[in-house]
Amino acid sequence: MFESGSWLWRWLADQPPFVEVGIGMSFVLVLAPAVLAAVAIAVSRLEMFVVSIPAGGVTIRPSARKTQHAGDGIAPMIGRSKTIR
């Protein structure tokens, strides 16, 4: 389709400049963003599908994970009689 002398390029070269500009603008403003949005939605749904697959029988969702914080280990040490060295 894109080899030298293709019918598409010959047809486009035969058109007046405003047609060429109109085709280019429609590609840049309509077609390209629509294709990119469709690809982004497809990738997002694929990611959600992969996350929903159980890993070894356990489903891990990003919102269900508990993160460890620096102060989490302090509470069990309060009230101990022995000195921690």
C-alpha cells in the first residue's frame, strides 16, 4: 500500500490542497485520538483481567493489600519489661 506509485498517494497528490489538509486534520484530530483511546481502554481492561486471575488460589487486589509502615512494629514493644538491645 505504501510502495512508490501507490494509488492512494497518486490520488492524494491529485487533490486540491484543502482536501489534503482536511484529510490530515481529520486524521490528527479524530482518527488518531480514537485509535489511541481504544488501545488504552483495551490495555486497561487487560490489566484488570490479569489482576483478577487468582495467583495460587488467592486473589490479590491492589486495594486489598496492606502496606507496612515504619511505625507498625512499635506498638507490640510497648509495655515490655526487658530492654531491647
